[in-house]
Amino acid sequence: MSEKSKKGRPRVDTEAVNLRLPRKMIDAIDDLRRRENDLPTRPEMIRRGLAEWLEEKSFDRE
């Protein structure tokens, strides 16, 4: 295994955000996930989508 496991404690510079989404939106996220070569988790797909949206809005806080 060359990749480090992502399990364990979350990074210190993160914060959990919980939200409810309509089933239609979850289905759309799942459809997008399946198109990715690495089949990201739902949270990862949402992170990628948010990062792309923020980039489009020229908002970069990394």
C-alpha cells in the first residue's frame, strides 16, 4: 500500500458541517461520483464541487 490510509482523527484545521439534502440532489452527486476514476465518497465529491464553485467565484482561502 503506497497511499496513506485516510482513517483516524480528522485534520485539526477542519470542521464538521452536517446538512440534509433532497434525494434528487444526492442522486445527482452519486451520478457524478460514478463518473470519476477514483470513485470518491459523497463528502469528497461535495468538497470537490464546492472547491470548483469557489474557484469559479474567485474565492480561494487555501
